[in-house]
Amino acid sequence: MSFWPMRRPGAAALTAALSAPLLSVVGTDALAQSAKENNLPPVEVSQPDTATKATPSKPQAKSAPSQAEPQAVAAVDATPPADESAADPKNPYAIVPPGTRSGSLGVPTAAEARADIQRTPGAVEVVPAEEYKDTTPAITLKDALDYVPGVFIQPKWGEDSRLSIRGSGLSRNFHGRGVTLLMDGVIPITTADGSSDFQEINPTAYSYIEVYKGANALQFGANSLGGAINFVTPTGYDSDLFGARVDIGSFGLIKTSVSSGAVSGNTDYFITGTWQEADGFRDHSDGESVRGSANVGFKLTEDLETRFYVNANDIEQKIPGAVRRSVALTSPTTPNPINVALDYERNLETLRLANTTTYRIQPGTTVEFGGFYMDRHLDHPIFRVIDNRHDEYGGFGRLVDDNIYDGYRNRLIAGVAVHNGETRARQFISVAGERGALFSDAEQTSDNTTFYAENSFFIAPPFAIIGGVQYNNVERSQQRISGAAQSGQADYEFWSPKGGFIWEPAKQWQVFGNISRSGEAPTFSEITLAGATTTSLEVQRATTYEIGTRGNYPDFRWDLALYRSNIDNEFQCRTNLGPGGVVVADGTCTQINLDKTIHQGVEVGGAARLFSAVFEPGPKADEIWLHGAYTFNDFRFDNDPRWGDNDLPGAPRHYLRAELLYKHPSGVYAGPNVEWSPEAFFVDSANVVKTTSYALLGAKLGFDNGGAWTAYVEGRNLTDETYIASASIATLANEATSALFEPGTGRAVYGGVQFRW
């Protein structure tokens, strides 16, 4: 759900954009009704996929808006946009029917992606870059997704974060697990075994971000509890010919970005690069990174497009480490002394290459296929020096058929996804962060194959029933080469069915619901820590019940979802203990399967225009908007033999993000915001040690009139509150001695200027 449109195409266009109906069902459903009444042939009445016919003859920053078929336009909305800019393909709030393609045949714009994603019978989001990129330094994933309910994300150091969607990956004290991360729908950020690194994410580089919660990510082959996040880069059709920005701020932050995109004939391109360095809020947390992405597309015919991608990253980052609770609250900049003594770092070099090809067989029927290759090197001095070299590859094929059959609309999506990888995993004894003797050497292989299908049948124009199924085959094997490494293999195979519905009683709002199964195989970190018997971990399985509603009116927008997941074999961190029950090392643990657990919650997001014409009356009046996202988490053991119905550690019970923003038609905006976690959460399964509650106040002031120049100044944690942002988990923690806590960032001020042409 879009919360605050910052780029202003004009008051009339903005009003039209905000009143855009949810078109996920109505668009071609109305055509279905027309077909039943007039006996029209299917092809003549169903045009869910449209594309621009004309191709520009010279480079330009954007293409002309597409013209949908006359029948489709009339069926969706006979009223033309209030302003031409409302149909601008670069406007993320434009009114478009599902399946529209105004430029690239294979890559929808943000507005087109929103129309498509709202066909999903569950909680999904599209976050346009305009919602965060022009008003924040856009450093971490938190900057981009903090207003998406159900997503808990807190920075740890540098760009690394603790990410959890609906309680996914809570037992993971390092890296990420439980959420599939992708770029452009095909390029994995997540490695073949299911791990991920957030330092590779560059929010500045994307056109929009798609969030699919839980089994709603079926089309990407994702089937974990957390779902998937897809980061979509611009194409030449929806980018500026030239863009440059500079961000500076507290703790030595300097960030510069440049980009360019254009169309020439049947070819388009987009390229961007970012250099960033920062000293960091905490000692021993400085880092530097260079990131780049590019894609070039070729329209071979009006119905055939192929696109090539390249992504490269070079990241060097110090790690300050988790500390004791008292240190986090009294001396938050102090690092863990072990991290300093052994010079903990996390350094990455990655190169990704990919291709996707889209072929429109006929109106409403599209085939997509593609592949990728990833070369990745992790240099990771911690208690040992980890040297992992990944060689990964894979591909996908997908069929989408959305047409009218016997007077009824039916939409089928089916496909296959493969992600395989080999890792040369070596560990060395750490000598003050340098490589000593070889400790272990192993060859790790991960093979993942997914088949899926989902069908939406519209029994009436406003109502669709949806059924789907996914099959996963996962293989993990490790072959010892030398040292302390162990050999072993684990194979997992599981089916995950899904059923749901979408009901749209009016064009402005929907009701949706689903029942789905999900599954998640362990990563090599879990398998390795489990010891020689690598099959000791079972697949984590969940059955999720979900119902919700989303709506869009000129003065009020909302997104509400309620869910309950009954989980079998949830992965859990069992703290490693030495003689006498003393913890060997905080944050380290053996992964085990719990018996039964429950994850349930409420996710609410929305925006309301509280006032207009406060100081500036007339057709271009000023406005005051309230934007917010609230998440309620209830994650607990379910009659566990040891822990009963204790809370699962690792996530806050309540989390609120809210902003009150004044917008002047000149382009000036200003207002305060708050981040509130009113209740501390437990960090151990025994429910003995907690974090702290906190409330952070912020404010921003900026200028964006839709022209070439934008600027902002943002203050965060203005009261300089000392708090705990995130924490590792343990079986049983000790408040005085357990080093599990990541301090939050103190008072900070950032500012930036951007030029687009």
C-alpha cells in the first residue's frame, strides 16, 4: 500500500492517483461479464497484457504512455484521468488496468506492478522508490520498508540488519534466513542454501520493491514462512536520462550515486553506481562499499523482449558485535572487545549476470524464461576466518494465461525455478583477524528445484476462487576435503497446497483470504552446527490462515491483514553450554527443531488526509497527511514440554511507525515522525531477560515539486534516547553477562540533494 506520494505531479493528478481503484479483479472481470451478455469471442474482449506499439527513434528519458485497448479502458473506468500526468508511466500512482505494459514488456512500472500484485489473495505490498529514496539517505533496508506492516527490520551495523516477516528467521543470530531476496525477479541475493546478506542491497538503485508475505510468494518459487522480497531496478522506459545525488550525515556518512537510462529504437538501458563510506555510530563499525547495477533490453518484436542484467558489489565492513545489556544502555558506542581483538569483519565481492526473455504468445498469454550466474566471495574474519567462494547458477520458466473461457475469466500461472550452487567453504584459525593455520576445508553443494501452479477462476466478475500447489526438492551435501570439516548429506522433498479468494464489492476496495502451507529447509549453517548427522533437522512446516482487506479512497487508504500460522519443527537456537552449564559463546548455538509453535498477528497500514487548504486554498491546496504502520506479533511455544506457552524470543510484540506530514503545493514538505516499541521483548526461550521499550522522535524537511532538483534534511532519534534495536537469542540468558544486545543509533542528522534530467 502506498503511504505518501512525495513526487508531486500536480494537485489534480495527485488526487486522481490517490483515488485509483484497486484493479486486481475489476479490470478484466468486467470484460468477462460483457462477454457473457454479448457472446463476444474471448480474444476480442480480453486484453490483460498491453504494450506500447511505438518505439522512440532517439534516446529519451521516458517513453510515451501506453494506450490500452478501447474495450479494456471502457471496462475499467470510462472516466479519463484528471490530468495527463496521472497516466505517466513514471507516476507510481497512475491508474492502470492489470497486465498493462507501458514500456518494457517484461518489467512493469510501479503502478503496473501494483495493479498486478493486487490479484494476490493475501498480504502483499509495492513500495515505490519515491516513498523513501527522495526523503531519506536510503542506506539500509529499514529506510525502505519501515512502513510495511508485518516487516520487522532493525539495523545492526553498517547495512546489516535483522529482518523478520511474521516471525521468520528469529532463531538466526547472523545473516538472514526465512525470506527469499531477489533482484528483478530472477537474480538471487539469497544464496542457494537459503542464507542472505543485507549489505548487498542498495535501496537507491531500485524503481520499487515488492513484498510477498508467506506463501503469497509462490510465483518466485519461495515457500518459507517469511515469503519473498523482490527489488526491481528501473529500465530505460521509466528512468531519467541522467540522475545524481549526494547524501551526507552523522557518523561520517558520505554517499554518492549516479544513474542514466534511455530508449533508442527497440533498445533501452539503465545503469547506476553508488559509492558509500561511513564511520558508523559504534566504534569498530566503519565500512566502505561500491555497488553497481545495469540492464539493457531489446524488443525483438512487439511481442518478444529479452533483457540482460549485471550486478556487482565490493563491500568492506567492520563488525562491532553484540554486547551486554548494561553496556548497550549506558555505553552504546562501545564494541564487543572480542570483535576488536580478533578484528571482526564481513567483506563481500559479488558478480551476478542474468537474462530474462518475455514472449507474448497472444493477448493474455505470456511465457517468461531466464537464467542467472553468481560469483560470490565472502571474506569473514570472526572467531575464525571464514573464506567462502560461491559458484551459483539457475533459471526459471513461467507461463501466465489470463483470458475468457466460456464467458468466465480464468488466470493460470505455472512455472519451474532452479537454484543450484557450489561453495568452497574454508575456515582458518584467526590470528588477530589474519589467517593462521587451516582449520577446515569442505565442498558444499545445494540443489533446489521448485514447481508451482496457481489458478484463479472468477465465478462472478467481483469474486475469484484461487487454488495452487508448490513442490520443492532440496538437496544439501557437504564433502570433507581436510581439517575439522565433516561429510554428510540431507535431502528434503515436500508439497505445499494453497487455496484462497478475492472479493471486490466495489472498485475501491477488496477482501481477500487464504489457507496455505509453507516449508523451509535448513541452511548449511544449521546443518554444520548440528554436527555429523546432518539429517537431524527436519523441514520447518507451517499452515497459515489469513484474511484481510485493502482499499483506496481519495482521503483514506488502508491495508489490513490478520493471520495465524501453526508451525511444526520450527528452527530454534539452543545455546551451546560448556562444563557447569556456562555459555560457550554468546550468540552461538545449535539449531534444533521445536515441536509446535504459533505465530499470529495483525498488520495494519494506511494513510489519511486529515486537512486540506490549511494555508493555501484553491485547486492546488496544501494538505496534512497521517501515515502509519502498526504490527502486532504473538509468537509463542505451543504447550512445549520445557517452555510451555512461553513467548518465542527475538521480536517486539507491538511496533508502530507513524508520520504527520504537511505538504505545500510549492513542493515544500515537513513534519514529525515516531518509531514506538511500547513493550520490551524476551531474548531467551526461558523468558528471563528482556530488551527495553522505547519511543524515537524524528522530523524531516524537504523540497520536491516534481522538477529536476529535490532536497531534504532529516533528523532521527532527536531526543538521543539510548535503546536496544535488536538482539540475538539464547536458550537461557543472563542479564549481567550475556552479550546479546545490539544498541540503537543515537541522535543523527542527514541531508541530501538530488538532480534528475
